[in-house]
Amino acid sequence: MIPRERQFFNFGDFANGVAATDREYLYGSMDRDICDKYLTVFADFKMFRSYFDGQLAASPFTPDLWVDSAHPTSISINSISVPTQNAFNPFTVANYTSIGGFNPGITGTEASAAPAGTEFTTGVKFRGFHDIGRRDDKVTTYNYEFTGGLKGNLGEFANAWDKLKTWEWEFGVRWNEIDSGEIFGLVPNLYNLRIALLDTNPATAFNAFGVGQNTAAARHFVYTTVQDDLLDTLMTEDLTLRGDLFDLPGGAVRFAIGGVHESDHINFQPDGLIQQGQALGFVTTEVGKGSRDVWSAFWETRVPITGPTWNFPGAHSFELGYSERFEEYSDFHKPVERPKFDVRWQPIDEALTLRAAYMEAFHAPGVAELFGAITQSFPATNDPASLAIGENQVSELIRPNPNLKPEIAYEYTYGGVLTPGKWWAPLQGFTFSADFVHIDLREFAAAFDSNQIIALANQGVPGFLFTTAPGPINTPWIERDGGGNTPATRQAILLVNNPLSNLGRFIISTWDFEAVDILDTTRFGHGDWGTFTTTFNETYLADVDIQLLPGGKRRTIVGQFGGGFQGSGGFASFPHHKFYASEFWDGPSGSWMQGFDVGVIFHYVGDYWDSEADTLLGSDGREGFIIHNGTLADADRKVREWTTVDLIFNYTFNLPPPVAQSEVAGYAKDGGKNVKMKDGKEKNVMPVSTAEYNPCGWRAWFNNMTLTLGVDNVADLEPPFVAGSLEGGDVPGYDASQANMKGRFWFAAIKKRF
């Protein structure tokens, strides 16, 4: 029996836990009044560059690089076939002789056609850990964003209608461009790999049977670099108009209306080898291009029934709100319109506010979800037919889907805000809020968990199983190597097709709590000792349900890891409790300590159940991955809670201006000059320019400069172990959605405001 510690391979040793990252930002903004406040021009820009230097484990040599007429997708299943003529093939007798040819109906397989009569050793497993160690994954992204526009008010037309003095307008244009390039290093070139496998010369042939035995010449010939490029641009133009319509006893009725046009273009250029399907570890991917135009209109009104100017007991303020949004998409034939209704009620005074809302939301699939790139993965499988031939991973294609439909959400909320300091002086500065949120998201767009597709196929759900040819590319299914659909007749899985699909429903109910206390020490009458700010925020997930397929059964996944549509492969978790609390101190104003801003932050994630499918009972009675009495026995385990403490220190220099050595004759102390006007009155006028003491001295450089020093995870705690996360390989052993593996992390920053 294989020892427990060697039953699974630790891919984490061949992937960097925290990738090296470099980021640079350049940002600027301006606004200028042209005609007082009647017309203002504004603009801002942002330039951002990021560089990500990641590493991945070496690609498994699968699917097979050889096909023929009898095996149109691959001769070997989840492995490769090596010609017996290969210089390092120890098997002199072939177990398969190819008849040659290929299926012209399967795109990209012509180059993979085996020469007729070639003798093969099939089922060879190889992964180049000792050839290359790790694959490179380097991503460079440039983001350019520009916003410009005009805004103003209509007060100059108030003579025509008095309410125009409250009306404001704004017109803006925004350009956003993302230019990204991803370089993968040490990727097997299948064209060259076939030549090297047919090679009989030990100096240049590729050795798929040894451990780290390939020559430098063979490695340089087989492994190469590929690059994918992405260009995504978004152009928006919007116009908004808002102001008062008329007055009610409780206040003015406010109204807003506006429109937006968006134009989105995406252009994905995969490497030539990837387009031809000749880069191992990548699926054949064509150039991806797509565009969309969206036209939107919205309107909103707020009606104060009662307010501070007119009210009665039990209705200090009562306000109703209504808004609507209309959208039309160039790639959807049916326009959508979704409303929102809300109410805000202060029964006593401003100390207590109750609020509630009902809204409907519409989310169209993004251009990348419709026309993006195909990705390939090799998830672990629990399929008995595949496990029986030694396959614990399957080939999976995750595809975009041009047939995706929009997601529709129905949401209602209710809650309130309490500021009791208005009733009782000792509680001044204290605020407490609580809100309940219920969201019912339908036509949820996501990819399935691969094992869920396998389970649906095994249950006989129509459309999920194919055995003689692949199914439609835009529906989820598995393809088996022939056979039937009973445990005795099922054959190993050749492929899992997993396009983004409109699944069932995702329903969440949660409470959000927040408490903030701002303590100004001057209240105690013993001087100014600064201000203490205490904050507490908690999210309590009361319930999370999913419905896998429309009309199917709902199941609860709250308090679990891997309970979502993607299972443990989606790395989603839903703990009941999450909160953070902080305590900050700001130095007393008017002193050298006023620049201090020092705080401590506590983060807490509650415990939750690990993925049931990945937590099994071993033959020794402990949790593990061992087959127990021929079956897989579940062993419930919980992921431990995780609490971390962060510290942060900020100091901002607020240096007083230097004292003038002497007053300038003819000028007042405030720097102005008393000038006699034509009417005989004097007016204080600021000079066009005045002398400034040492404007480039050390004070100018330090003033408005902020120094920051902090440390996250002071105790250097590791995240709790999560068995379900082992499936992904790239984030092994912990829940990346709730924790990180950085440990104690120091940071420092300098910010200068001019």
C-alpha cells in the first residue's frame, strides 16, 4: 500500500505561493470654473502598469499528441503514445499499430495524424518536473483611463422658473483601455515533440521514460515560449440632469434623469501555436473578437411626505423613493427595464432612521463571457471508471458561451440607523446600524463543477453524456471512451465540456451590522487628548441556497466550503460569521501630535465545514484520502476560525507657516492692501504677488507629507487547513477566498500632497 504522504503529489512545491508583482500608477485631475458655477470643465486621467511573475507546475503530457482514423481525438487516454522506434523506449513490442489518417470533422487534428504503420507504446505518463521544474507565467498589463466633461447649474435661468436655481447638469466622456500580454515559458511545442519522439538518436530524441534524463538539445528543441495578447476598450458617454420639481409641506420633490451610451470592444490574440492546437497544456483557441453597444436611460424621484419643516408625532420625516433603469443591448433583442422602490422613516427625530427597499437588477454577460478564450484544466475526478484505469484527473474545457442569457436578481432589504447621542449626551458620537438583505439571483451564469457534470451524466440526465462523438460545444457534457451508462459498462472519461451556462438560482439572506463610536476627549473638560474612533462591522450569513438546475431541488450551502456551483474547484466558501473591529487614535489638533493616526485592526472569519467530497475517512480511522473497505467514507471536519491582528501608524506633517520678520508698509496683516475706491469707500485688495519665505525649503517638502508604517498579521498565523482546496493545485491547503498565506507582512509608504 502506498503511504499516506505519497498518495497525492504536492504541486505546491512547483508553484510560487506569492508571485512577484510590480505596480506603477500615475494619476491626475483638474476642474476649472469657466463661468462661475454655471459652467465648469473637469478632467482626470490614470495610467497603471502591473507586472506579475508567476510560476506553475509543469504541464502534464495530455491529451495525446497522436490521432488516427480509429482514434480521432487521441490514441491514448489522458496520457501519450510513444513510438517504439524512440531512442529511449524500453518496450520493443508495440501494443498498438496506427492505421494513420484523421477525422477532418475535428478541427486541428491533421497535424496530429500518426503515420500509418507507426508502432506505439500507449498510456505513457510524463510530466517535465525534472526537465524544466516550473513553467513561467508572466503577465504585463497597461491600463489607460481618461475622463473629461462639463458640468454646471441652471441658476441663471431662474427668472423663467424659480426651481431652476436648484437644477444641475453634468456631461462626461470616459475612455478606458486595457492592454495585456501574458507570456508562458517552457511550454512543449507539439510539432517538435512529435519529431523528437520519432527520433532514434539518443543525443536529440525526447526521453519520456526517464527522470530528468533529457539532453539540453532535446529540451531546447521541445520547450518554447508562447504569448497571448488582449486588448479591451470601453467608451462611455453620459448626461445627467437633477433638481427640484416642486415643494410639498415636507420638503422639495427631487427628480433626476439621465442617459448613458457604452461601447465595448474586445480583441484576444492567442499565440500561433495555441491557435493551431500545438501547444501542450493549451486548447486550440481562435482569435476572439467581440463588441457591444449599450444604450441606457434612468430616472429617479424622491418625495418627502413629512420632514423637518412639517411633521407630526410618529412621522418626523417620511420619504418615498422610486427609480427605474431602461437598457437596450446590441446583442440582445429584448430591452430590459428594472425598478427600485424605497422608503425612509424617522418616527421620532434624526436619532432613529428606519429604511427598506425593493429592487430588481439585470446583469448581462460580459463580452469576455460571450466571446473570450477557451481554457483547459485537469481537475481531480472521483469517477470510478476513470479511477479503474489509474486516471485521477480528467481533461476539462471551460468555454465562453455566446448563447448566455442575462442574470435577473430580486432583492429586498430593511434595517435602521440609531444615533442615541441625540437623546443621551454620554452616547454622543455613537452610531449603530443593522440591515437585512435578501437576494434571489436567477439564471446564474457560471461554469459547473466538473464532478457535478459527471454526476448528472451518471444519473441519466438527458444531454450530459456522449460516447461516440463530442456533443454541442455550448452545453455541458462528458465524453466517455464508449460503453453504456451503468456502473458495469461505463468507460473512462475522455473529455469534460464545461461552457459557461445559465444555471439555477443563488439565494442569499444576510445581516450586516455596524457600530461606530467617535470619542472626542475634549468632552471631558480636561484638555484635548485626541480622538478615539472605534469601529465594528459584522456580516452574518443566515442562509445561502443554490438550485443547480432550473426547476431542480434547492439545497443549503451556508457554513460550507466548496458548496457553490463550481464545488471545491470554485474555491467558494460561506462561513456564517465574519467581522472586523478597529481602534484608531488621532492626535490632538493644534499641536505637533495632530498628525498622528495610529490604529489596530482585528479580522475574524468563523469556522465552517470542509468540502465533504474531499474529506474522507482512511483505513486508520483518521481523515484522509484512503479507500476504506473498497468505498470512500466521508469524515466530517470543520475548517478552524481565523483571527489576525494588523497595526498601522500614520503621521502627516502639518507645519505652521513661518512668522513674518516684519510687516510690509501699506499692507494689512492678512496680506491685503487698503485701497480707496471711486465711491470713497476702502476695500481690502490682495496683491497680485507677494513674497513667500523660502518656498522651496525643507518645510515645503515636509508639509502635507504622510509617512505610513504597518504590519499585517502581527502574530504570523498560517491560514487554517482546507482539504477541499487541494484539488486546485495552485492554492493548496487553504481557502484563498477567506485567507492568505503571506504571513506577517510589513509595509511602508510615503505620500506627498502638493
